[in-house]
Amino acid sequence: MDSLFQRSLDDIIKGLRHQQAGESAFVSKVLEEVRREIKSTDSHTKSTALQKLTYLHSICFVDMSWAAFHAIECISYPNFTHKKVGYLAISQSFQESTPVILLISNQLRKDLKSNVEVEVSLALECLSRIGNLDLCRDLTPEVFTLMASSRIPVRKKAIGVVLRLFGKYPDAVRVCFKRLVESLESSDSPPIVSAVIGVFCELASKDPKAYLPLAPEFYKILVDSRNNWVLIKVLKIFTKLAPLEPRLAKKIVEPICELMSKTGAKSLMFECIRTILTSLAEHESAVKLAAGRINELLIDEDPNLRYLGLHALAIVAPKHIWAVLENKEFVIKSLSDPDPNIKLESLRLVMEMVSESNVVEICRVLVNYATKSEPEFCNVILGSILSTCSNNVYEIIVDFDWYVSLLGEMSRIQHCQKGEEIENQLIDIGMRVQDVRPELVRVGRDLLMDPALLGNPFLHRILSAAAWLCGEYVEFIRNPVELMESLLQPRTSLLPPSVRAVYLESAFKALVFCLHSYLKSAHGENGEASGTTLIQENHITPDSVLHLLNLIDMAVGPLSGSYDVEIQERARNILGFTELIKPVLSDSLHPQDERHKQQVEASKMVRLLHDTFSDELGPVSMSAQGRVPVPDGLVLHENLADLEAVCGSSLPASSATISFEGSHNVEGATSIFISDQKEESEPSSESTSLLAEHRKRHGLYYLPSEKNTEHHEANNDYPPANELKSGVTVSNDAQDLAKLAEQSFLPKRKSKQVKARPVVVKLDEGDVLPISSKIPQAKDDSLSEAVRDVLLGNKAAADSVIRKKGKEKLNAKEQEDDLDHMDSQSGTVQNPVKERSKRSSRKQNADEGDHGGDKGKQKRRHRHGKHRTREGVQNPPANVISQTPVPDLLL
Amino acid sequence: MISLYRWNFCEGKACGEAAGDYTDRVWSRAENVSNFMEADSIFGPDSRLVYKHYATLYFVFVFDSSENELAMLDLIQVFVETLDKCFRNVCELDIVFNYSKLHTILDEIIFGGQVLETSSAEVMKVVEEISRQESASNSIGLVTKTVSGWRNR
């Protein structure tokens, strides 16, 4: 008699609670017992063991997949308690891949047909949790029957399980959908409506378009229902549907506004607000009403309501910034709210309010605030300043000098962990905005000078950027000797090797610059008089040159043995150069024994390097490669698998032909690069001329082409940024207009800009990936297809399934009539839909209008609409079935 | 600390660990702040978390954009009300020792990831019916077992 001594679940729970330390030992002991007991033939013993195992699984995440078969045994027991234990175990532990899952199919069917209501519920619950394709397919007829059950709780759950059926087995739509739609009208029993609307809410969130024909039914519920749960769900559905059909939006705006003002339930009110702001934002008066309700939420004592109020403002901000500006004070005050949600939300709103005219002011406030905040929120603030300011190639920044110094200031904030982002922006601005380079170098120098910063690992990336900038634009440095000293200061040993390598390279650049300007001025003293000013400006005297050379010996010398290859190599470059330059330079440092020839040699050498460093590299567009036209006769997508066979027999011969073909074909394009080479083949810089040579030989190039000469010129003749200006403004006209329109809402706007915005080089504008490719594909194509078939009366398909299932036929005749009716309607209104939607630039709608008319066009425009294309193939264009009908309600 | 995890569409251990992480975060929240938290880093895009605590009992629900935030707070209330009716002033021990009953109640309220019942009275009806069935089947089981046990002897 196992069961007499078997520990019950309560014993286990008590035992677990009394364990102080050895919990795992206790668990494994219990598991051992369970393994023994579960094999018992006695149903009570077995189910108790299973119950204990399930408990341990959900509390301690013990593996219970091995007991799958025992669980199946338990659900087959006639005893309800045992059955229930089995079902719980199955819902907790089974996955779609569980091997024995199909064995429960028959038992589920049996229980679905049971007379005991709670047994049916158990089976339905189980199906809704673990149903896979096979189970859903097998049990669809039973669920279909239960959807018409007279027992409300059962019917409710049958409707709930439909979602799982549709998800796993889309063909179930053809069987159950009509009954589901009919359930929408069972206004006599609220639980049913609640369940069915929940199902439609989930379905519509995935593919709203398919459910547009049901809009009249949803509208009826919106107007008639008094149940807040149901109303919230209906609003969720309309949020998805309204953007697809402007006339629907017009129709629902009034009832929603009424609901919003009448309801006492905050949840429903908030849902109304959200629906209006997300999907009915074009209806100005409704938005105004909603804004009024938001104000009520904002002054509420409950932090949840205040948070949701701010959240609603964030939704409306992109389209109606006035609603946010109305609450400006509140939003700014909320930045210091103790509630983290409210703080974050208000920060988001503050960033929404930022514009060209107030960015300085707002950033000042925020940075001050960040210094006083706790580390986490401080970094959130810094992060949002950085992302807002850099948005769309620093669109809102006019005064770059200010922004660059702000970046410097942000780097010094104690908790700042945004090193990587600041690094990227510093370098990015340096390369894009020529006019700001002196200020950048100043900011960089200040950062480099401060030995304390070297100890903060979060700042290393920023220091790396500063070092690079100071080296690259060293001509703007006031005191290069001082820069050299800070680049080579002892504490640089705290830097990671990669950053240190940047420091070394910058030191090299600075050294060359110093020597060059020294030699130039020394030369000038002999011959030309112009150089004297340079000496004074740069503080370079023969003594300081000596000092520099000594400094390098001292600081860089030891690094030539560094274990890091980057550091070692760069250190050796510098040392090699100083070794070379020292003898020739020592003469010029002592002008008394003047040997002119040596000095000339030294200056030649220095000039060579100086020219190399000062030669500016132009930007290369990210998509440059893509713009290279494929030469005739070159097939890029050819399957190279065949090549292997060829290679096997005659490798050398075949490879020779390939390379020949490549070079031969591209040669024709070389003529485009005249301007390129002009820039590159400066006689002094060996490396660049080599590159040009290489390009000439191989016909490689980065920026074509005859087609868009404007871009071509701009890119190749970099840096004459002034020419670029016209190109940039032209292409941005539309955006600028939109920006201006948006700004006209702002209350205070500076009448004049003190300083003209410097030119910002943009290459990337054409390079942004087409947005359409980012739109996620509708995943459940087959589901939407099935729904559309049923709704639009693709009766052939529906009938065949139904006949197969031997179940009730859909009323095909009726549907056909409906369809004719709808088609005639949609025929007449097709054009207005198209026009309106174009104006509001809603692609989805345009697609709808065009759907029947122009398949080819549509295919091109919607690369992502896979299922639609497929549909087009299946149904010949003459068949109007695929056209989305316009519901009655809309007319 | 007691926790009972119930996942509708979440697989295995990963969620358990995630929940552990979130438990700490929920516990560390100050009093009188809003009850929502972003949870998309673990429970998938646009999922959010709402919690509410009654004395020492914490209830945490994770939901997505198909639900209304405030309605979820209400749902926690419904759940707790039902527990209260079921156990007469629910406390920690009730939840610890009535593992399967808790599941029964939750199954009635949330079915296949959707809110199916929001009236605690309705839920109680079903729970009572299930208890009746259970005790009926148990008494039968007891009799047969004693008899069979008797015979075996």
C-alpha cells in the first residue's frame, strides 16, 4: 500500500518551508520518491506524485518532461481530481515538440464531448495552452460544436480557444469564422460578446485590414455596449481599423468623443484618449477634447494617472505639439518627480519640445539637472540629449561651437557613461562641419590637458576622439608643444592600448606639424620674412624643438618594446622619423655653422610627411559601392558552383580569364575619375599617388556616375562644402517646410539667428535604407488569406473544407449577394479613397484603392506584401473577389 | 518570498529567471509611485508589467498592447477579490498551500492569454462547482480504495 505512506503535496510544501539551507537536497529526495510513486498502478498514488512534480516544476523549475506519459495517463482517469491534476501537469509542461503530445488527442475529444461542464472546461483550457497544428486540426469540429453550446461558460471558452486554432491551423477559419461573427451579435449574453471581441482584438492587431468588413458589427457594439471591458477592446480594434479607412474614422469619432466625456471609468476614458490620439489625430476638435481630458489626468493625485497622462501626451506630440506646450510647466516640473516612469516620460516630452530656437536653453537646463540626478537617470538624460541633437545629421543645431563645448561639458559630468556616443559625435562633427574644427580642437585640447580624466575608464573613448581631432586638425592648435606634452604625459599609461595608439599617432602628427612650421619659419628668416609670425604664434623656438625631441625619446622610447603591436609599430614610426631627422636638424638648430644643403634636406623630409598628414580624405558614402554600375557582361548573381568543376580540371587557365574579363570591362569607366585623380595625385604624397595609381589600374572607384552629377561633384571635390550647400537645401526643401510649419506652433521664437548655420556635409541622405523594407511582413499570411476568403465569400475554398469536415455549410448564396452589393459600392467610391489617402500619405490605403485596378504597379510598390502578390497570381485580375469591400456603414 | 509563476505563452526556464530579476526590481520600487514597468527587454516587444501589492502579497501581471493599463490594475483587483472570497481574507499561507486552487481561479479569469471573466462572483461559482466535483470524486475514490484494499489483504 504505497498510498498510505505517500507524502501529500501539503507535506512537500511544509517540508520546503522548513528547509533553511539544504533545499536542493530536499528537492532531489522528493524527486526520487516521485519517480518511484509515479510508476504505481494506483491512480491516486500516481496523480499525487504527478501533482508534487508539477509543483516542484513551477516553483523550482525542476525538469518534468520525462513524466509526460504519466500525465497523459492521469487525464484518462475517470476520477475528476486525478484528471484535473493530469491536465494541470500537461498545460504546465507540454510544448509543441513534446513527442507524446498527439496521444492526448483522443482523450481531449472525449472530454470535449463530456456532459460534465468542468471536464469540458479542462479540455478547452488545455487546448488553448498547448494546441499545436495536429491537435488544432483534429479538434476543430468539436470546438465548432461547442461554440454553439447552450452552456455559457463552455461557449465562452470555446470562443476563446478559437484564437489558438486560427493561429496554429488557419484553415479552421473556414469552419469557425462564421459562427464567431454571429457570436458578435449575441448581445443577450455579455460574457460571450466579451470573449468574442477579445478574440477579434487579437486577430485585428496582427492584420487589421482583413477585418475591415466587420466594421459595422464593431460599430454597433461601440454604440450599444455598456460593458467597459468590451468597449476597451472595441476601441483597440478601431485604433487599428480607422487609419485604413478615413470614412470609418469620421463615423466613429463622435461616439468615441461622447464615450470619453461621459464615462466614469478612467480605464475606458484613457482608452478613448489613446484611440483618438493614435488613429483620429486628424480630427482637430476630438484631439482638443482629448487634450482636455489629459489635463485632468495630469493633475490627479494617483501617479498611475499622471504617468498615463504624460504617456498620452507623448503619443500626441509628433502631430500636435501644442498639446504638450500647453503643459510645458507641468512636464518640466515632472522631471523631478520621485516616480521613475513619470520622470522618463516627461524627459521624452521635453525632448519632443526641443527645436532649433530653444535647444540651447533646454539642454542647459537638462545638463544641470543631470549633474544633480542619480547615475542611472543622469545617463538617460545625457543619452536623450545626444540622440535628439544628432537626429537627422544635427538638424536642430545651429551653433556648432556651442554644441561641441556642450559635448565637452557632458564628458566631464561625474556619472557620464556615454563615452562611445560622444566619441562618435565628436569625430562625426569634425568631419562634417569644417567651420567648427577650431572649437573642436580647443575642446579636445582641454580634455587632453586634464590628467585627472585619464583615470576614468568611461572617458577613454572620448579622449581617443579628442586626441584624434587634435592630431588631425593640429593646424588650429595654439600651442602644439603643450599638446605634445599632454599626449605623452606619463598617465597615458592608464589608457587601453587602442586609445594609446591613437595618442601616439596624434603625437606624430603634432610633431611633424611643429617641425614643419619651425623649418618654414627658419627658412623664412633666411629668405622670406613671412615666417616670423608663425614662430611667435606657435611658440616654437629651437629650444622647444629640442625639448620635443627629448620628450619623444623619453616617452616613446620605452614603447618600442610594447607588447601591443599597434603601439609598438607607431612608436617605432615616430622614433624612426626622429632618428632620421635629428642629424639634419641639429645643424639648423645651430644656425651659426650654416650648411644650407642639409637644412633643405630636412625641410624636404618634413614637408613630405606634413603633406601626407594634411591631405584630407573625403567622405565616402555608405552606399557608394551600390552606385557603381555593373559593367556589361558581368553577371554578379551567377551560380559559381559550376566553377568548381571547371577549376578542378584547369585552374590556372580559368582564373586568368576571369580576372582579364574584370579589368577589361571596367576600363571604360576610368575617364570619370579625372577630378578624383587631380586631387589625389599630388606629387609630394607618395601614398595617395600610389592609391590613385592603383585605382587607375584596376578601375576601382567609389563615387560614380554620369547620372547624378550633382552628387558626384560634391563628393569628389570635397571639401569645398559651399558648393554642396545648394544641393543639400534643394533636397531638403520638403523637410524644411515641414519643420517650419511645426515651429510656427512654438510660442517664443527668436526673430533673428545671430549666427548663420555652418555647412554640414551630408552624404547619407540618399543612403538611408528605404523604409518599406523595414516594415515587418504580415507573418500569418495564410490566416489573413483564410479570413479574407471567408469574409469575401471565396466559397469554393470554404465549401471544400466544409464538405471535407462534413459540417454545416456556409450560406454561400447570401454571401455572394453581399459581395455583389459591396462591389458595386466600392466601384463608385474607388477614386475618392485613392485621392484622400494619397493626400494623407497612407500607403496602406493607396494600396486598397489601387488593388483591383493596377496589379503591376501595386506589386512594385509593395515588395513586402508577399501574400498579396501570391493572391494576385491565384485570382485572375478579372476576379473582383480580392478587392476589399466597403462596409455599409461607411456610406 | 513566495512566488507562483504562471505563463500563458512563455517557455520554460528563461521566463523564470527573468521573473526573478523582475521580482527584485518590483520589490525595490518606492511606495506611492506608479505601478507600471517596461518589460520588453525580457518578455518581448511592447510588453509591460503591472504590479500591485496588498500587505506582503505582491501580484505581477505582464501584458501587451492588446490590454489597457488601468484595466490590468483592475484585473489584479478582481483576482485578489476572488482570492479573498475563496479563502476569507487571503493571506500568504492560503496561497502557499492552495497551489491548484490558485490555478483554477486564474484559469477562469485568464484563458489562453485573454481575459475571459472579470466578475469575481462568476469565478467563485465555477470554483465552487469544481470543488464539489473534486470532493465527490474523492469520496468515491476513498470508498473503492478501502474496499479494494480490504480485498487485497
